[in-house]
Amino acid sequence: MLIYLLNSLGLGEWEWSVYARCVAAFFVALVIVLVTGKRVIEILHHHQINGQPIREDGPKSHLLTKKGTPTMGGILILGAAIIAMLLCCNLTNVFVWIGIAVLLIFGMVGFVDDYIKVTKQTSAALTAKMKLLLQFVTALAAILVVAKYTPEEYRFVLNVPYFDWQFNLGWWYVPFAMIVIAGASNGVNLSDGLDGLAAGLLSTVFAVFMVAAYLGGSALAIATKAPQIPQVLEMAVAMAAVVGACLGFLWFNAKPAQVFMGDTGSLALGAFLGLVAVMLKQEILLAVAGGVFVMESLSVMIQVGWFKASGGKRFFKMAPIHHHFEQLGWAETKVVFRFWLIGIVLAVAALASF
């Protein structure tokens, strides 16, 4: 939007390069969250007297320190990021609108789930089957539109980084991409259990994919051997907005958290991350950069599988795995900082693929 406004005032194109708009989107989203955050938290707290329901079987410290903390803070992140996108992105780019649509739809699913939880004080609102159905249907629609606007030589291609291999999966790529988007959405959701954990990890992973989008959408794609998809260049601006919003949210979400992002934020941001990986044809790179999210998801699957196979025994003291380390006696901040450190290392490993 700002592109058209400022160009109409006679400013040249140089001022509005992708790099400049990434910087602008980052700071617009960051400032919006910091300026409006306190007021939004007050509103959420007013309408959520009991706040986020806390697991009775979880770490005992959570019952004392987290009870009453408002959730649905994802509204802050999504609102700031989308406003920054509308101001700084080229709105003729279809990929930008697909990204905004996914954020809104997954955000709405999460909002409904959060709202039922806080009003009825239950840990389970929408059923797992219902949420998965909504996630897969939305993912399918997004993938089909992305495929239509992706160059034919990359449309159904699976790119393997580090080895420069590419495999055309044909229409099998569609269900694979659906799993990537839904899996990323739920992986981030599972990681949102400690103060600042998910927001900090998301900031790092989105920064990696901001670089990946810039490389994949420009002439540098040839030099880095990444799939060259011109449409994804604009997604670098969109991801800069998300990084700014997540870092701003950390100001309020770091221990002791004043607000949780809830399913409203985690489901939407995870889905957006998976969607971007599909747009860039960097799904495997997502598993590297977002390795902590993968680890969290696997820990839950292992715990559930082992519980059923062993007749009621636990593989971990508690799942997701960040709670396992808490049960071992680690302080919450220790778990968060070490998971952040792992995330940074994995981010560097992902960038090394270029």
C-alpha cells in the first residue's frame, strides 16, 4: 500500500527495494505490538478472568505462576504482522494474499478453540479431528492456488538441500504439502508451553526463511542452486513483518509472561511457516531450521505410542519434551534458553545449505 502512496508522491523505486520494505515491515510490526500490547493484554485479562486453563498433571510450578494469565495473545502478533504486510508488501502478489488468508483462517480456528477453553475452563475445546479437518481443508486450498502460480518446472518438486537434488512427486506432492502445513501448525502449537519458547523459536526460523525467500525469488537463486520462483521474493517482506511481531510479543511473553499466544497465534504462525516452506520448495529445510518443533512433535508421538504399546508406561516423564526437562528439575528459563540455543544452531545449519 505504501508503495503506491509514496510513488504517487514522486519517490523513485530505489527507496522501495525489497530490502528497504523488509526493514520497514519489521519495524512497523514491532512498534505496533510494543505500543498496543499493554492495552490488548488489559482487554484480554478483563474478558478472561481465569485465563488459560493449566494442565492439572503438568509441572506444579505452572499451577502457581501461570494460572490466570490471559491467552489469545496471538491476536497481537497476527494483527501487527498483517497490518505491516498490507502497508509494506506489493499487494499485486498472489502469494502475499494466500499467506494472509492462511494466517486469518488458522488464527480463527485457534481463536475459537481458545475462546471455548477460557469460557468453559477446559483443556480441550474443538476435537482433534475437527481441528485437523479444518487444517487440511485450508491447506489443500492454499496449496492448489500456490501450485497454479508456481513455475511448472517447480510445481510439484521436492527440493533436497545440501545435495542439490530435486524430485518431481507429481500429484503426490499435494498430500505431502498438506502434511507439511498441518504438521508445522501443530508442531508450533505443541512448543507453546513455556514463557517465550515458541515466540523466540519462531523469530529465528522465520528469519531463516526470510533469507531463503530473498535468495529463491531473486537472481541469487541460480548461484545458490535454490528453486527460482520469482513470486516468493515478496514473501521476504511478509516474513520480516512476522519476525518483528514475534520479537515485539516476546517483550510481554518472556518470563514471567503477561500473556500467552494461545492456539490463536501458534496454529496460525505454524501454518504460515509451513506454507512459506511449500512456496519456496524448502520443506526439508523447514525440518532443519524448525528442528525443535519437530522434536516436540516426535516426543508427543513417542509418548502416546509407547503408552499404548506398553500398557500405560511413559517413555518421557512428560510430553511435549520441554516439560520432560522441567520434570527433571530444570528451571523454566534454563529449558527455554537451551532450546533457543538449539534453534539458533539449527538455523545456522539451514543457512549453510545455501
